[in-house]
Amino acid sequence: MQTPQASQPQVIDIEQSITLLSAAALLSACSADGERSAFVSAFTEGRAAPTRRILAGTEAAGSGGPVPTPTELMDWAERAYPQYFPSAQPNVVESPYVYRHYSQSGNYVGVAGADVYVLGPVSGGALLRVGSLADFAPQVLATRYAFSDQAAARFLQHAQLSSTLVEIADVRTRGYELWLDEQMGLPLGETAWDWMAGQGYATVDAHAYYDAGAPTVDYFLAHQLVASPDAVRKRAALALSEYFVVSVLVMVPWTNMALAHYWDVLNSHAFGNFRDLLEAVTLNPAMGAWLNTRGNLKEDPRTGREPDENYAREVMQLFTIGLVRLNPDGSPIRDGAGQAVSTFAQTDVSQLARVFTGYDFWDDGRTFIAPASNNERPYPEYTRRPMVFDASKHSQMPVTFLGTTIPASTDGAVALKKALDTLFNHPNVGPFFGRQMIQRLVTSNPSPAYVARVAARFNDNGAGVRGDLKAVWMAILLDEEACGNASLTSVTHGKVREPILRVYQWARTFAATSLSGRWTWDIYSADPNTGFGQRLLWSPSVFNFFRPGYIPPGTSMAEAGATAPEFQIVNESSVSQWVNYIQNLAYNATIEQPFLDISTKYTDVLQLAPQVPALLARLNLILCAGQVSDVTLQRIGTILTLPGVPVLDDGSLTDWKRYRVIAAVILLMCCPEYLVQK
């Protein structure tokens, strides 16, 4: 996606030197006839290699930080610049040199000690030193370490909802993988269901939460997403909630508690196995009510009744395999006529529907009479119990779908296991699920190669395990397209920040708290015509607020066939409503308002208010990962220092300092370079 280039520490000037790009080519390898390489000969004959310094000023050089090995550097060169170093070549070791030779291009790349050299057409036939291993560390090790605060903030904003100075320092100290591993190992903490019960939202009283509790869904989400320490888990659960979609529109007794437990299910399985998550979602009472598995009855020849097909269709179309067969990179498989090949037919849906019969809510027989309606209602306990199976209501017919047959009269649990195993092991699941999770966390239009790498980790986590979600998140977040510098300037990389992510990012970044402790925060309308277009767990349908394959019509993205799902909720109204919302939120949260339970004092940035450049630099880092251009920052700075604004010092005019911080936050969170996340 096109945004002005972010202000970043200078690393490699690709435009200035092709040689640097090929910096992986150093010491030459032995020739086919076994003679010593030209590169080694150049050294042994005492010819001095000139140095072309293109990496001057890189943060890594001389910093004492991590340094790549020669193998890591040369592997990177092959990936980054295949035009100079085509195909993977083995290392050749002639102590103290390690190098590779590419006969197809005639180039060499190698390392002697800590120095990197190239030789061949790429260097005009001369031996050329292009820098040290440390100089290339920010590029070669970009998926492992943050070599700048901006890189750490960018990573954090993919992995969770905030990038505070403390979090940035933590990532830079530990490195990406260790930090992620530690975060994924944090305990679950208090569940949303238990928190809701503790706040009285599961109580039978005059509030009638059993019938009118939907607004309290926002409350447990705010508590979970803003106050919980396990932010990476919460970000993963949020992404999963947009894939396995359930909404408050399910309209069951105790909808609030049903959605709270559904959220807990996504959290508890976020770093587990996709197969276990699929079964937990299938048997969840909220999903059962949402897609009609609950109360689904076997066929009745006397009346012509057939099993409801809703879940059977959506579990294939939306939750596992999609509508068309996919290559490992997510591209459609096509027949001889060039048409995409379908994954399933209507007969597959009708047959699979038989598996999902005989399920209903858990019931301990206890009920109460709702005072307002005089109707019988269950207590909320059923909302956190898996649906139960009744064999008398289950179809005994044989099931044949996707080439799998489940014999007649198969036990219900056995039939369910075989059906879900069949879906889970379908080759589509890796690229289908992986691409959408990339879209949610990193970029709207991931390259086929990115999808293929993530799908490969879904298929095998490196230890022979399929569906390891922890491995999938790692693959998404540690990919070169997520962490590398090239994607920062790519016009095809990035995503519109979802409105709901902006809201919760603001809250976590500025340590927002609940004045009452009950987090009674009513998020704005999800209607794109009257609000900013999104409200978590309030989707109007199982298709979420936007489709993963949405392409904005009449745009350059449409010409390129590039998907940009979030643009489906972008229009004149939703854009202006976002401006109104963040303006009101950023200001009202600093003063106690009866209509807003959220509070922040902007303590960590308030002290910077007198120094506008420093204030904007800090906000650019923690909100935008340093991706707002100097030109935009200068324009915002001009607005913040318009005539009539008092000169602020460190000891007075506290209100004016607060106003300046609020204005800076609003302006940054409404500018295009923030709204498009790289």
C-alpha cells in the first residue's frame, strides 16, 4: 500500500549500489577443474581489495550487537538478490575464507574474517570489499533481532496492540523469537467468563442481563484487551475471532456470557493445535446457536425434514478449506479450461450435515422465570459447557464427503472425529487459514511466497506436527516480509489498521484504566454509515465486517487484483466518524466524565509537551513505529505551535501541555501514514 516512506535509520542504500545488494557474493568458490578460485588467488597474490563504503551510519556497525554467520549472510543474499546469486549453492571453505560461486551469473560471494567481499560481473570483475558482517546484520538478521527502536515497535504492533518504551526495550534485549516464546508461555489469567460473573453480569437481577446483556460484551473485551498482561495471546484471539466468527446477534439467553466463554475458548487454544480449536469451536454453545448445530435433528422421511446444513457449509467454506482448491502458496488450482477447481459440492454439504445432528445445550434442569417477560430462562452455566450429544436425534445414515465415508450407524463422537480429521488434513487448510492470519496481523495482500512459507509451518512445525498454531504465529510474525526493510517501502505491502485495533492500541499505549473497575466502555456503532464500521464480536453475519478476498473497486488495487479487506468498511462516513471518535476519546478520557468509564493522563508523554519535535518523535515511535514521514511530522508540528498557543515550560500550564498531547495524538492517529500499517 502506498504511503510516504517512513523515517528510518539508514541501513543499505540499494539504489546507490547493486554491489551492496549483492553483498552476499564474496570469496569465490573453486572452479570445476579443481583450481583455486579467483577470489582466493586475489588474496594470496597480495592484491588489495578496495572498499566501497555504502553502509556508513548503519546502527549495527560497531554496535556490539548480534552478527550473522557467513552462511546466514550468503543465504540471505541468495534470497534477496537472486539475479546476482541465483539458486542455493554450497559453502566452499579454504581457511580463512568461506565463499560460494554462482556459475550461472559468474559471481562470487564470501567472507574473510569479519569482512564481506564480492567478485565477478557484479563488481566489474574486481575483488571488492562491501562491508563487514556487522554492517549487514540489520538485513540478514531482520527476522531475529530489532536493530532499531522503530523495528522493535513495528514488530510489536504486528504481534500485539501496543509498543511502549518498556516493550520496545524488552524486544531489543531478548530478540524476536525469545520474546515471543516468553509471551506465548504466559498463563491465561482470569477468564472473561469468570470476570463477568465476578462483576455481577451473570446475576439474575433487575438488570436482566439474561436478555439484555449484549452491551456488556464490550466490557469484558475492554478488560481483556487493555488490562490483561498476555497481550500476544489476546491479539491472536482477536484475529481468530475474525475467522471463526460469532456475534452478539446469536440472541440466546445470557448472550454476554456465551460470548465471554467463546472468547475464552479462542484464548485457551490460541497457541495450541488447530484441530483441537476446530473441535472446541464446533461444540461451543455460542457457535452451535449461531450456525444451527444446536437443536439440529436427524432426517425424518415422514415429514421430509433434512438436517440443517448451515454449519456443514460454513465449517468447510469459512473455517477450513474454502471454496476452491489451493496450491500451497494460496493460489487457486485451475482445470484445463483455466477455471478454479471447487473444493466441495452441494452433496458434500448435505452429507456432512448428518454428522452435526443430535447436539444441544448442556442442561442441568435448573431454570428461573424472567420477571420482565414471565418466560422461563436457564442459568448462565450452560454457556461455558460444550454442547451435549443425544444419540436419539442423531442421523444414522452413512456420510460420504470429500472422498471420506463414515459408515451408517457410526457413533456420534466417532463420526464427528472422522469428519473434523478429514477437514483438518485437507491440503487447503494451511494456505487458506495462513493467508487470512497474515492479513489480520501483517499485510492485506501477502505474496504467494509468504503464504507458502506460513502454510508449510502449518503442515509441519519442524517436529512432524500439523496445525501447531504457535508455529504458525511465529512463521507469520518472523517472516522477512513482516520484519524486513524492503516491505517498508513496498507499495504492495501493508494494511489499513482496523478501527477496533486503533481503539485498543490507544488504550494500551497510554495505560488507560477503568474508573469503576467494571470497564463499562461502549464501543462505537459498527455500522459504517453511522459509526467507524467495526465492533468486536458484533459482526452482522458469519462473514465478518469484511471479506478476506475483498478488492476495492475502481482503484489501482483492483487493477492489480490486490486484496484489501479492511477497505470494505472504509467510506466517507466511517472515515469522518473515526476522526470524531478519537477526538472525543482522546480528550474525554483525561477528565472524569459520567458517560465514559475510561481514563488516562498521558503521563509518559506529558513531560515532552514543551518540546514539540521530541513529543512527535515519541508518539511516532509508540503509535506508528516511526512510519510517519518527516514532512507530515513538520506539518503537525506547525499546527501544534500556531500563534495563540502559550509557550510551554516544564513547570506551568499543565492544561496546555495536556491539550498539546491530545492534539498530537489525534492528528497522528488520523493521518494516512498511521492508518496504513506497514
